[in-house]
Amino acid sequence: MAFAAPRKRLGQHFLTDRHVLARIADALAPSATETVVEIGPGRGALTEMLVARAARVAAIELDRLLAAALRQRYDGDPRVTVIEGDVLDISLSQAAGATKYVVAGNVPYYITTPILFHTLRPPRPTRTVLLVQREVAERVVSAPGSEAYGALSANVQALARPEIVGQVSAGAFTPRPSVDSSILRLSPLASPVVTDDEQPRFSEFVIAAFGARRKQMRRVLRTVWGIPADEAERVLEKAQVSLAARPEVVTPEQFATIWRQLECAP
């Protein structure tokens, strides 16, 4: 089947290495009873492997021409549903038609972070495997105290256990991107650090804190929350965070303890 040329505007870099495609499918490991929501199926290379393993695949594709080609390819196959649209405007659980589902995809670099958090909205998939820019994956999995740890790390790790399960060179794509990629797997925590209702406000607080990442947390709380020094010290001591600590050493659990105290303060 002939396809139109990749559209730079949509950040299209098609994964063509079948070995890498198999590694993504293996990392997701869909069972014969599971539904896969595939983000950005493109020309359908990964779709083909997922269909062979899962009960059903719901493929969400923004590109009208690619969506039409996929519909033609799987016409009459009840295992495949092609949804044309922006994944950020689509409920993944509704696309799956179930509250239990898994997610896979080759994510455009320019909207990686929004898509990551979209997959973490409830009801969350049982697991998610995404091909993302290597730098982003490394930030997501970074531990407190490491150079790459930041707001993205803390916010994702408050909801899921992230792990890098493979590295992918730029040569595995057509056209070739300027950076390498990683296969990132997210497994939602059985007991998230914050509840679904708390998550948006918690996330805003973490982002604001890292906006002043060079400052000590005592100063961060005074700046971000507008509280006096003695109140900031009391909050940090209760969270077992050093008064001289900076945001990059604060764990997601400690951020949650600090934030809840601030939220509940009169």
C-alpha cells in the first residue's frame, strides 16, 4: 500500500525496524483477552503486531490520510477500530470500550509530556508502553537527587512506576529524527501518592516548586505559598525535609506531605 510522505507538521517519524517493533509489543505483552489503545499508529507497523497478540486494537490517528489507509487495511476486521482525531481530546478508556485496557504508541516528540499525563488519567490503563525521546524518558525515571530529576519525574512517579525497557537509535525511523529514543513503560501504582482529585493541584505545586529549583525549600514555600519563615520551617520538619534542601532532592511522597499541610493550613 502506498503512503503519503511523512508530515513534518505532525512530527511524523515512522518506526520501521521490526526488531524494535517486536520489543515494544513484548514490553506491553498484551494478552489474548486485552484491548490495546494504540496512540499514533501511523502506517500500522506496530498495529500489525498488536493485532496478532491482543483481543482488540483501538488505533487513534490524527492524520486523516493515514487513518483512511488503516481503515481500508482492516476493513471488515472486528478486532481493529480506527479513530481519527487528536488523542488529547479522546478518552482512552472510552476508545478502549472498557475500564481495563493497555496503551502503546510511538509518540510525537513535540507533545510527549501531555500524552504521558493523558495516559495517567483515570481510569488508568493497566500498563503503558511508549516510544519517546531518550532525554524525556531519562527525566521521567530519574530519582530524587539526580541531575535530571524534576517536575516531570515527581509528577509521573506520584502516580506510576516508570522504567526504561529499551533504547532505540535514530536509524530505526523514517525519516531519521535528530535524537535517539527510549521504550518507556509505566505501571500505575496500586496506591498513588496523591488521589485523582488531588493530582491537578499537587502537580501545579510541584511545577511551581521546580520553577525555583535553585532555592532552598524554605524559600520556595515562602515564595510559592506566601507563608512566613517559621511556618515554612514547621511544614518542612513535619515532612522530614531539611530546611536547606532544594526541590531536586524532595521525593514525591515528601512533596505530597508538604502540599497537604499547605492546603489544610487555615
